[in-house]
Amino acid sequence: MKVKIPRNVRITTHSFTKFFKGFEKVEAVKSIFGEKTEEVLNNLQVEFAGFRGYMGVSDIDGHIIISARYLNNGDLIDIYLDIIHELVHVKQFMEGKKLFDDRYSYVGRPTEIEAYRHAVAEAKRLGLDDSRICQYLKTEWMNEKDLKKLTKILGVKYVPLEKRCV
């Protein structure tokens, strides 16, 4: 049987600004890109994918990849903060930084700390308390010890799981 398997497939992407409106006016985003905010967002691509999880930035071309399931079912504040977080990674990619430097643990990785700093600053601006910020920061690949370390780095008061708002 003869088969042909394509080896050079294109990732289907869309313009960030087609789906996400108003981010060019958000101070947290303008603090990331400065005067190039509109240009960067206008040129940024976003891919909606069928994977489980949240979102991330491609270390191949710097576009944002978002789980369609997360976008449809996730908490809107978490999604908003994650977009801020991922836009920091977009800038890091543009600057040539290694996004997935495995010399560091996830919570110790400089690129993650920088991205979380922006997201946490925005969370505080929105009025989220430390309990809600801890809820936002905690992921399934992070244990409580990691979360405690990350909150300390970010200047957020660690709130134990049993005392967090859910």
C-alpha cells in the first residue's frame, strides 16, 4: 500500500487582534511592549488548539497557542491574566530568550518569574486578594511547596489550600 504523509504542515493561526479586542489599551500590556504595543499585537498570531491545558507560546515562531477548551470553559479572570502572562513570553521570544530553559525548575525559571510578575501586578490592580492570586498561580504541575516558593518570589502572601477561595 502506498501512502503519503505530509511532513511540512502549516499550523493554522489567526490574528490576535481579530479575537482579542482592546488589549492594546491595557496598561499591563503597554508596559510589556511600550510604544510598539499596537504593532506587536496586530502582527501576533494565535492558534486555537484541541489540547487539554491552558495556553503557551511557541518556541518556534512565538505565536500564542490556546486550548479551545480552556477558552470556552475557563475562568475569565484566569484567562485574562494568562494572556498577560503569555504576552510577556511573546516579548521574551522576540528578544531571543530561551522560554523553556530546563536548567531551572518551573517556578525558578527567570522567564516564568517575569511573566508571573506582570500577571500578579495586574491581578493586584484588579483587586484580587492573596487567596485568589494563589488560586490563580496554582497549576497541576506545581505542588504546594513550589507554589509557596513562587509566591515568596512574587511578593504574594501564601494562602494554604484549605483557606483559599474556590
